[in-house]
Amino acid sequence: MNPEEDFALPRPGYTALRKGRVSTTGQVYLVTTVVAGRAPIFANGLSAAPACRLFHRPVEDSRFLAWVLMPDHFHGVLELGEGASLPQVMRLYKGRTAVAVNREMGRRGSLWQDGFHDHALRKEEDLEQVARYVVENPIRAGMVDRVSDYPFWNAEWL
């Protein structure tokens, strides 16, 4: 096959992530997105700080209730705002963080892989328990013993 044909092939994994995705105002979603090539871009404060600042800010009336920025990926608990689209909100967060991190690091190119994973929280799921699960990722990864020892996270319950 020639390169143009390879480029035109559908990406089944990315397509599968979008299948059945619905954007519902006020719905809370658990979202995950990954750094391109799983590169540990956020292993230090210089690159993580500009991204963290942006995760604190609402986009399209949507906001992260809790989040953690790991060296090569991001988990967040996102409340979708009025009239907002989940793909659009994630595209804006990913785009804004990419611009800020690339500027700070003097780098160019993609920061995030295409797409993201999402899970709409059901009524029976405990929001604070999901948030705790998100911010405890560095503990489960063996990076720290306590959440307070990891600098790149936040939760509205603080």
C-alpha cells in the first residue's frame, strides 16, 4: 500500500471510543486522555504547571470537579455545562493545554493522542468516591504514599 492509502484507512479504536457517545447537560463524566506516544511529558512541574492551571478553569460552562495529571495521561471528573458538547469541551481542554505546554517547553507538535475515553456516571455511582478514585491514581501507580504528596491534582471538595 502507498502512504496515501494508509492515511485514509479508518482507525477502528478511535471510532469505537466515539460510538454511542452522548452529551447531556449537567451530566458528570469520568474522562481519560493520553499523551501522544505515552511520552511522560508531565513528569515535571515545568510542563505540568501550565496544564494544571487550565484544568482549574471552566470551558463552555463545563468544569472538572476532580482531576489528576499523570506523567503520560489525564483523568478527570467533568460536569458538562448547558448546551456544551463533550467532544467539543475535551477538544478545547486538550487544545488549550497543548498550546500552553508547547509554549512553556519550547516544543511543537501534538501533545495528546486523538480521542478520549469517557464514562457517564450513573445515579447510583457515588461522585465523591469516583473523585477519590481519580485523585488516588498516583498512589496506585506507586508514585507516592499519600495524595497530598503528589502535586498535580485537584478536587472541588478540598
